[in-house]
Amino acid sequence: MVGPVCVRHARPEYPRGADGRRVDVELLLTVDEQGNVSHAEVLGHIPHDAPESFDRAALEAAREIRFRPAMRDGQPIAVRVRYHMAIAPPLVPVDAGTVAATASATEIHEHEEEIGGGTEGLVHTHGQAVPTRSASAPMRSTTEPATAHPVQNESEQSVVIRGAGARGRSVSEYVLSVGSLANVPRQTGTELLTLAPGVMLSNEGTEGHAAHVSLRGFTGDNGQDIAFSVDGIPINEESNTHGQGYADLYFIIPELVQRMEVTEGVADPRQGNFAIAGSVNYRLGLGYRGTLLRGSLGMFGYRRFVVLYGPPGTSDDSFAGVDVVHSDGFGPSRNFDRVSGLAQHVLDLGGGVSLRLFGGLYASRWVSPGVIREDDFEAGRVGFFDVYETAGRQGGFSTRAVMATTLDWRRQREQARMQLFALWRDLSLTENFTGFVIRRDAGDLIEQRYGGMTIGGSGYYQRSVSLLGRTHDAEVGWFFRHDRYALGQRRLDALTSEPAAMRDPGDIDADVRATNVGLYLDATARLTPRWIVRTGVRFDTMAYDVDQNVFRTVDRQVHPVHRTAIGVHMGPKATVEFDVGHGLVVLASHGAGFRSPEALTLADGERAPFTSVTGQELGVRYTLPSAQGRAVRLVASLAGYHTHVEQDLLFDPVAGRVVPIGSTRRVGGVLWVRTQWLSWIDVNASLTYTRATVEADALGRTVPAGSLLPYVPPWVGRIDAAADREVGSWRGFVFRARGGLGVQYFSPRPLPLNDRSEPVFLVDASAGAGVGPVDIGLSVRNLLDVRWRDAQLNFASSYVPGATPSLFPVRHFTAGAPFTLFGTMTVRF
């Protein structure tokens, strides 16, 4: 008999709320004639007092394991296999291709790397320490066969396997598990983005208004430069009135985020529209089975209540959650309310097929403070947290509904996925940056509206093939999306909030229908044990159909205009990887990406002009090799990158939206480290440098050619550290202690007219304790009570109605949150 060969390894999620220790789970797997795991059961785990959540994590991960079937007389047969799975805290090095097995007079040969091309910079499985060997040499059994109860017509053998993972498309691909880093104070799913290297968040509005997400020298106005998705469902909004690619992430309940798949750069053919700086995919799940209640109270009238439910007997992928939040705000005109509900259920249909059903509802209402002139603050005319009452009532209202279904199919050497999704969206917001510059009496208050629906789907087919004694991968994928939205913009009277008496040429009244169809090809060739080449290409077509009512000042009449446009983009991708050995890998990558044009900027019959980006990256990744008895875990990377963008966009406060600024260029580097020197301490740290420049005059020549791109900090650094440990027990109750610390630094940001903003240095901290099912904690945002400026902008303004304004640009800012204390209680049952 020839024993089974594992070709897809397990990657269990470390259970949320676990105590940071490693738990070894022994499984008995039934492997059928196709190499699929048809049944799995837990034989036991060590330590014996580990919670059942580890058993559930192991059983869920076992569904992903695939084997080449055992053979007898040339025919595949079913066997029972003992499988040892060690589940360690959320940071575990990736050591590809280590397999130890015991079989009766059988050699188990190793499959070099997992089928498929997914990225796994950090995974959550670490096998039992076993003798290692080269990727091409077989290993003979060195341990005695384990005993088990055989079933009729099945053979049995004991197998111990250490997880392997694909290294990805570039050095700057990260799978960032949240794990114990959830102890670092963060109130929203948006704030989890700061786990990714180089991310800076800012917001001139309040929670509810999409944040600016700066990454690698891209200003990320309202999310325009990053392709955001939730379990593959796209979030960026096509031709949003407020800004192309607008991405409101406040509907994501942070407790349901198990990890984020972050790809910085454009080297992956799976990246589509809006992936200019990179892409982020939130992976949702709930490690706890049962009901979790969480309530928080904080300064400034902050109240939050969360209910989470994980159906017993199901995997982490099945959950339901509701999040309700209210705050009066840390100053006038900063109150907000939001409610979000998310639910998902996964059905195992058998035969390697699973079905995932997902749905969500969200609503938010907020009031924004606007901006403050720096000279008014310095002169004492306004306070740091004040607002200009004359600017009018600013804020917004947002709703979202989403539904999706995903079908996964896996066999021994191939897998496929098909996903369908539908989103309904409504957004209205009012803003007034300039006060009374454009209209001296009525003011410059703008109301913007965006509403409609998106339907679409995506999928792929992957296959592993053997050629010249080595295993290679091929993948073909597709994507389609259709958007139907109504866009509106009008001027309001800042003093009464009533519609302006006269129409304005900047008013918008349009219906947009946009269709995106994409296709990508991807291939991975393992040329030698050390050299891997990955190549791919992506094709995208964008088609637009626009009906717009245009106000013309010549006759002061509204004229209906209809126009259509279509465009095609092709983006080649390539990566070369060299394994130096001893945990060190060198990668070089090249890619091209795009962002679709705003529909209202297109002329009839125009070939839709894409914002094209090309990028190159060279870097190294180091993974501390595993060793028996070694507790330290470390993954680190260092990369240098270059990016060139044609027809970039930048936020213009006068227009109240993003505007074209021509070509831009970025050069920089990023250092990232994730480590656990002790099993109960997790540290995530990064430092990013970027020099971003414009290649043509922009914003009315307030940003001359060759100058630094405004609002982009050259240096962004962050350290997150968390500790979570069991400290004792009494009468069956386990006592736990936990804590978290987050430190972030932004260097001064360039502003128009060669001005610079203030640097930002913030410290957040938390501490808590738990007894049995009850946990109580305190957290502090802005521990040092620094007066910091969140959004900083340069433009001309006047907040005195009827006065003659100066058109000389001055600095404005939105105040950042002061010292804020929160208390939280969590109960599980």
C-alpha cells in the first residue's frame, strides 16, 4: 500500500479570547478515495484543560486538508489517518513543506507547496517539532505507528504535518491576524487598518464620514486609492458624488474581524479597480461559540452595545452580530449614531463543496464640525475644539444593505469558487470648507447625494499540475459588477440650510450606469527548490451610460445630456522569488493597476481614460526558523518600492471633492516586524518612508510641478503590543489579565504653497481582567492628552457673511480627539 500524501495543509484560526498558549489537537481523519476528508473527530488535546474552541478550530481547519489518496494495487482506497495539529497564537512562521509521517512499511513523500496562490504572510498553524529535510528528499518513518480503531475496508496510519503556505506576490503582502492585538484600543473596523504598515487615517468629518486612508504616499481620500472588500465583496463606490472610490467601512463590526489580507502595491492579478496603492480584504469570523454581550461607556457620552452569537457546533465562519453606538462627541457638532448588523452561515454540502450565505444592514447619522482657521485659533478668536456656526449644519446620513452567497469546491489538485453579491446604498452629506468665499451672502454649504445598487460576482478555478518532477499552479479568474446610481449635488444657504435661490453650474443631477467586466490569468512555476516565478495578466473593461441634467449659465436653463463611453485596461504582473535559506527569501515584483474614471468627467463616445499605475518592488522577508523548544516567533520584511501614476486625483476643499492633478511619482521603503518573544505577548511594528511628488502644476498652481504631494506624511510609524495571559484559577474559575499599547507617529505633512502641518504622536492603552465568563476592562485614547490636528488643509476661506474674502490660502485643521477614557464589560454564555 502507498500512503496518502498531503497536498493542502490545515490553517486553523487561533480562537478569539484564548489565553495565548499553544494547544496540540489529535484528530482522526477519514480520507476518501478522492483524497478529501470525509469525516474528522477529535481524539484529544494537550493541555487537557484547553477550551473546546480549540477542538472546533481544528475540526473546521480539517475541512481544508487535501491528500493524494492512498493506493493499493494501483487503485485509490479510503484510509483513516491520525493527524496532529498544533494551534499556536496568531503569529507563526511559515515553513513550507515539512512533513513527518508514520506508515506501515510506507514512505510519505512531500508536496512542495500548497495548491493555489493565496497569500499567507502569517498563518495560525505550527506543527509538532519534527526532523526537517530538504524540499525534494523523502522522509522515512521514524516513530511508531499510532493506534486507532480501524473501520472495515480501511487502512490506518499516523501522520504529523506542519502547515505550509504560499509566500505571495511581493514582500509587501501581509495576512494580519487580529488575535490578542484586539486589546489595543480601536473602536471601529476602519481603525483596524492601522495594523497594516504605512497606513495613516484622518477625517475632517466624524465617525460615519469615510476616513482618508493614506498608504505608501497615496492620500486615499475617502478610500479612493485602495480596493476594499469584505470576504471578497467590493466596498468602493463607483463615481460617488463625494469622491471616486468612496469607501465607508464603519459597518464592519471590529469583533468579527479575524484577519486582514493586505496587499500593498499592484503585483497581484486578483487586484482590480481602485487597487492603486494596494488592496485590503477583511476576513470575518467569530471564534467563540455561544452568546457574547459587550457594553462600553466612555467620556463625552459614548455608549456602545454589542451582541455576538456563534451557533454551537458550527465553524467560526458562522456568526451573527449587532453593534449599536452613540456619542455626543468631544466638542460641539461631533455627535453620531450608528447601528450595524452582520450575519453569516456556512453549510457543508459534502464532497468538498461548501456554501456561505452573508448579509448585513447598516445605518449611520453624524454631525461634522468642519474646519478651523489656524490664524483664528492662534489669535484666540475660536477655541481648539470650536466650530464656525455661520458655516451651517454639516454632517450626513448613510445606509447600506448587502447580501452575498459563495460556493466553494475543492478536490485533490484543484479548487474553484463562485461568489454573487448585491449591495444597496444611500448617502447624503453636507460640507462647507470655504465659508463665504464663492457666495458671500448665502455661503458655500454643499449637499451631496448618492444612492442606488450594485450587483456582481466573481470566481476562479485553480489547478495544480506536475511537470518535470515539480508541482506548478495555474489559475483563471473572473469578475463582473454593474452599478446603477443617482448622483446629486446642490448649494444650500449656510444660514438657513434651505436650497439656494439660484442654481449653480457646479450642481449635479445625474443617473449613472457603470459596468466592469474583468478576467485574469495567473501561473506559478517552481523552477528549482529555490527559484519560483509567478506571472499573470488582468484585463478589465469599463462601460458607462450617463444621463445628466446640466445647468448652463449662458441661457440659465437646464439641458438633458446623454453620453456613453467605454475603455479597456490590461495589467501585466510578474514576481521572482529566491529562497536564500535559513528563513530568508528575496522577492522582486512588477505590476500595473488602474482606477476607473469618474463617470461625469467623460465625453460622449470617449475611450474611457483609466488612471493607470505601474509599480516595482524589491525586498526581503525573514522568518525565524522553527526549532524544538524555541518559544520565539518572528517574521520581518524590508522592501523598497517605486510607483508612477497617470492622472492622479487630490482632494480640493473649494470644490468639495477630488479633482485631477496629472501624473505623480512615489519612491519609498517599508520595514515590518511581527513577533512573539513570549507566547502571551504579541508585537506588530512598522516604519514606512515615502517621497511623493507631482509632475505638473496642480490646484491652481498652489502645488507646483516637482513639489511634494500635499497631505502625504513622508514618515509613518506604528507599534502595537498586546499581552493576554492566564494568571490563576480558583474553584473552576480561570483568572486572566490582559493589556494593550498602541503608539503612532506621523511626520509633518506637506501642504499647498510649500507649507507643512504639525507632526502627530499618539499613545493609546488598555488593561483588563477576566474571571470565568466575565471580563472588565479600561481603555484610553490619546493617553498623553496631546492637542493634535487630525485633518490639515490649505485653502482660502472666510466665515463672516457678507465680508469681502481674502483669496490667499491659509492653514485649516480639524481637531483630533483628546484624552478619552472608556470602560467595557463582556459576558459570555
